[in-house]
Amino acid sequence: MTELTDNDDYIIVACDGIWDTVSDADGYQQVKQEEGDCNAKSKSLLVKAVKAGSQDNVTAIVVRL
């Protein structure tokens, strides 16, 4: 179990097709910097993984806390 703090602003749930090519820190920075709603933020994470060379399926959900 992970306890959330006041500093937590997003939850990113993604498959290995994302995390095999994008580090946790890079994924968070991508989500944090992307303009728009959570849908736009998750799409930008998918694009980042594909551009980084992911050959697997890419699925991500971003939830703003």
C-alpha cells in the first residue's frame, strides 16, 4: 500500500509498454508538463513511449488528485 501526501498530484497507471521505454521520473515530468486535461496528458505519455521505441502495446491512465 502507498500512502498519498499533499505533494502528490497525479496517479499514472500504465502498462509495461510505457514503462519499458519511459522511466517513472520521465513519465511524471511528461504528465506534469503537458497542457490540457488528463486525457491529453495520457496521450502524450503514449506518444513519448512510441517515440522512445516501444514495440509493445501502450496503455496509460492519468488521474489528477
